Amino acid sequence: MRVPQRILLGPGPSTVDPRVLRAMATPLVGHLDPVFLEIMNEVMQDLRYVFGTENQLTFPMSGTGSAGMETVLVNLLEPGDHALICVNGVFGTRMCDIAERAGARVTRVDAPWGAPIDPADVKAVLERERVDLVAIVHAETSTGVLQPLEEIARMVREHGALFVVDAVTSLGGVAVDVDKRLIDACYSGTQKCLSCPPGLSPVTFGPRAEERLARRKRKVQSWYLDVTMISQYWGAERFYHHTAPISMMYALHEALQIVKEEGLEKREERHRTISRLFCEGLADLGLEPLVPEAYRSPMLITVKVPDGVDEARVRRFILNRFNIEIGGGLGDLKGKVWRVGLMGSSCTENNVILVLEALRQALEAERK
Amino acid sequence: MRVPQRILLGPGPSTVDPRVLRAMATPLVGHLDPVFLEIMNEVMQDLRYVFGTENQLTFPMSGTGSAGMETVLVNLLEPGDHALICVNGVFGTRMCDIAERAGARVTRVDAPWGAPIDPADVKAVLERERVDLVAIVHAETSTGVLQPLEEIARMVREHGALFVVDAVTSLGGVAVDVDKRLIDACYSGTQKCLSCPPGLSPVTFGPRAEERLARRKRKVQSWYLDVTMISQYWGAERFYHHTAPISMMYALHEALQIVKEEGLEKREERHRTISRLFCEGLADLGLEPLVPEAYRSPMLITVKVPDGVDEARVRRFILNRFNIEIGGGLGDLKGKVWRVGLMGSSCTENNVILVLEALRQALEAERK
């Protein structure tokens, strides 16, 4: 197996620190070994720190970010429940699909791809009908929009619904602040701003979400993602559910140490500073971010593809010539944007210098 | 993170070869990188070899063995379908739970824990009523029974039902022979006889299962485990579904090389020889396997706990004194057996010598 050394500036995975790679190569212990149970405790504690929560039910699910999305929705929804889902990109769309598969009635609140959700639109639905759950994406990986949460969170709480936030791309990059922002359930992925390989999905459930779990009338449709069962493995009972992905847990444990050593505030500042640097460089190249600065996610910047430029050819050029991966557009934005991730360990000044120069040369090649 | 060097002789994970650990520590590439797509192709090809199949739809799901179980059942069952599930341990029981959550009507065929399923019992149900799917566990990890499959497979095919086999613990240890044995869908885990860390679940779907997928009236209840969507990522389309667990795929790729280098036949012979050696040693200690030789799975041996012996204290003694992990009983067998895994890289003569001596000393300590 021969693998080139890529600089990962796409929508994830981001660059994984050698410390995390080394941790992952640690010989395995059993998933019920006392040593492993201690590692699980530390991972839970550290996840509470990055989520900004005191929630007991905070642990990584044994799947990627989408498994976390499904976990939160299928545990908190039952057939006939009414979910209000905010859609301004691929991941909001995916939430609708999952909620419908769980038998929920879904009302969509849409915004154009590249714009944030308007709280007034959410309010209109909440005032019109009873809603059980409101779900929204914090940083939309398909568009690069960072969604303001506070106003919507307050409205959702006032109307007695559960507030669910997708923090796949934001966690470890900007503050998620689960408790402060009145978020009832939240999920993330490991391969974005936590800079751990993909394969785990940290989730957290607050007291109101726990209460909803306890009130369920029927079993969660997924056995594998049944949080009540899984919490007995992560809790004091240590009851066997499924074999935890041990090596991935080693990796997450080390990745979380790195986040703690830097500190969440400094980490957010770094993401904001480096991202600004990148956007300034874009302007010098005559390129433009899709999202206005006010709503632009610092960790994932969508860049408009200029007319007459073949976006896929540019990505291939950058990958083959410079070993740099950037992403293409998805869904409505396919062919229209590049997605440049500056997430976690990938978020460095050196990487900005390299990707700007790579873009410059690629555009020059396009003009020939 | 300080982790002791354990000798893993429990029900999984088994010892992971340093080559696999090193592969897992390889720097990441993107999940749509041409280099990664090539690795995916090789993994699919090598999985076909270990499953003994030509099935196109053969790939690892992004979850542990139980995710594979759920994948097969929720994709092949729709509400109202009739599933016949063979139950002689924890994993058969789990299949019933999952099939019921998928809305299927479940008929159980039971055998005592420690005995195989009697084909006559399956036949009786098949002749009495229409059955859509029959599911059975090849090697029951909770009891150590290796189930003969041929006779049941033929009956299932004659009656036009789909034949589903759980090969979590058997794959890479004894022949699974998916095509030869008329298995329509099969799933496994990586942390047993493949000796790869837990986190992926290889699955395979044959032509009759594919045909059933195509005939579905409603969406699969799980988005994350929707095989039709996932096959578009693993197939020629390379359509993005979720971010594959890249490092785990590196590990599986390397683990499969090791299996191929040894060859499946030699590997099965090794498991059978080493297992026999262990059982001979047990007899010298006055210990007895739960399962008669004819149905005993070579990779996982359940050993009866003698009267007056504290089984948990014995396991703790062996773990703390010798760094050897063996498993306790589950469900009906809790407190009554130890489970000794001799799987993949853990299946060596040296490990047999060590675990027998550890058991000898532990029993001596118990007698004091």
C-alpha cells in the first residue's frame, strides 16, 4: 500500500497530527479492560469540554458523523412526531431524509445555499403549529455558512421543542457551547476540526433530551444506534452492547489532548485569523468567497469558480502537482465552488501560502 | 495514555499484527482521493476472497459487526416480512431484536445454548408457512458453537427464502464459502479472525439479495446503513455518501494481505490444530469445553467453570498476573463459562501454553 503525503485542505478529513497516528498504532486492549474503561471516562470528560456541556450522556458513537446525525434523530423522534428542519445545504437535506425514515412529519425551513437560516422563518412555523424538535446545522460543510444559533435556540426553548444542532464541522474550531446555547442534543465528527481520523461521532444529550428518551413509546428503530442501550456501556453498568472501535478511541483520546493543550479560545482565534489570511489572499487572486464575511465559517471556505474555469481540472492540477486536496461543490453548488478546509491541524499559515500559490498556478494554467 | 501489552484471548478483539498497526498509522488521504479509491477496490477484491464469493456488492460497512448485522437485516426486510431466526446464543437473540425493530414478523427456532440448531426444526417452519428470510449464526461467539450450514442452506433455497449468515467470528478462521453454501447475504467483523481492530463490518450481498433490494417498496429505515446508497460510493459512480473511516480501511487492507499470504486453507488448519492443542491441555487441568467436539468452533472455546470457582476472580487473576485477557459468559452462560478466543494472530501455540499455565495457577489460587 503506497500512499502519498497529501496536504488535506478539503472538507475533511483534515491533517492528523503524528501524535494521533502514533496513538492509533498502540497495541489493543479489550473493550471491557479496566484500562480501556478509564480511557473511555477520559474521552467522555474531554468531549464535555469541547462541547461546552455538563451533560452526562456525552460519548462517541461507533460510526462517522452521519451516524451521529442518525443517532440523534432516530432516538429523539418517534413516528408522528413533528420535526422542523432547517435546510440550506446538503446536511440539512440529509436530516430531512433521516427524520422521514424515522416516521416523523417534517416541515422544512429553507434558505438559499450560501445564506444562513432566517430566525423569522423558524418563528413563523413555531407560532403556527406544535413542533417537537427543531434541527439546524451549525457550520454547513457544503456551503461554508456559519449559522448564528442564539436567537433560534431561545425561540425553540420558549415553544417547548427540542433543539438539535449539527456540529460536525464546527466542533473544535469555533465554540459550540451546548449548555450556554440551550442545545438539547448535538453531534459531531472526528475528522474535521478535531483532526482525528474519521470513524467516530461524538454526541451529547441534555436533560430535556434524556427525558424524551425516557418517554419513548416504542423502541428506537436502530439497535446499533440505540442511545439508551449504549449509555449502559458508557455508564457505570459497563454493560456490553457492541465492541467499541478501540484504536479509534485511542486516536480520539490523543486528539482531544491536543485540543485541550491549545485551549478552545486560542483554537477559535487561530481558525479565524488563518481563515482571514486565506480570504485576503483570495482577493489578490481575483477570487471571491461565496459567503459574506458575517456568516462565513472560518474552517471551511467556499470559493466561487470564475467563469470559463474547469473546477475539476483545477482540483486535479492542485492534487497532482502540489499534493494538496481541496474539495469540489456538492448538490446545488456542484461545479460552482471549491471548498477549502482550514480545519484543526490543517489550519496553518503555511498551508494558506501553499494553497494560494497552487490556486494561482492552476488558474494561470487554465488561462493558457 | 499508558496501555499495557495484553495477550488478547477473549472473544475479540484479537491480537493485531504490528504490520496492521503500522498501516493504520499511515498519514491520511481524502476519502475521494484516487489513491484511496484504488485501496477500496483492493479491499473489495480481497473480501471476496475471504468470503468465498463473486458477489459484486462486497464491502466493509463503517461500523462494528453489529452494524453489519443491522445492515443486512434492515436492507433485506420490510415491515410485514416474515423472518425465521435461529437462536442459540446472544447473537441470534440480537438478530430477533433488530428484525423486529425493522417491522418484520419473527419466528424463532431455538436450540439450547451450547448446541447447534437442528435443521429439522427449520424445516418444520418452512413447510408450515411462507418465510421471506432465514438467518443463522455461523460461529456463536457467546457459546462457541460452529453451526453446520449446508443442509439448512439447501432447504432455505428450495423454499425460496433468503439465507443470511452471521460470520462475525468465523470469517478468516474457517471457510465461510458464501457462494458454495448458497448464502444470500453475510456479514462479519474485523476484530476476530481477521485480526484487524474493531470498527468495520465486511458485508456481502448475492444476486438474490440484490434483487430483493431492488424490489423494496419503501426506503430502508436507516440512512447510514442503506446499502443501495452506499454501493454507489463503492461502485463505479463513487458517489459521496459518508466519509469512510480511512485509517481503519488501511488497517483492513493490510490485515487482508496477511490472510492472503497465509491462505484460507492453511489458516483454517492452524485454527483447528491450535484449538485441539488447547482442548487437550484443558483435559489435563480437569477442565471441560461446553461444546462437544463435533460442533465446537475452533476459534472460540467456551470452558465450563468448575463448581466452587469464582469465574470473575479467575479472569482478574489471569489479567493482572499474566496480562492475558479471556472472556466471561454472556446471557444464559453468565458465570458458567470462560470464553477463550484463539482467533487470527492470537491463535498460536505459545498463547496456548501461556493461557493453560495461567489457568492452572488461577485454579490453584482458587483452591487455597
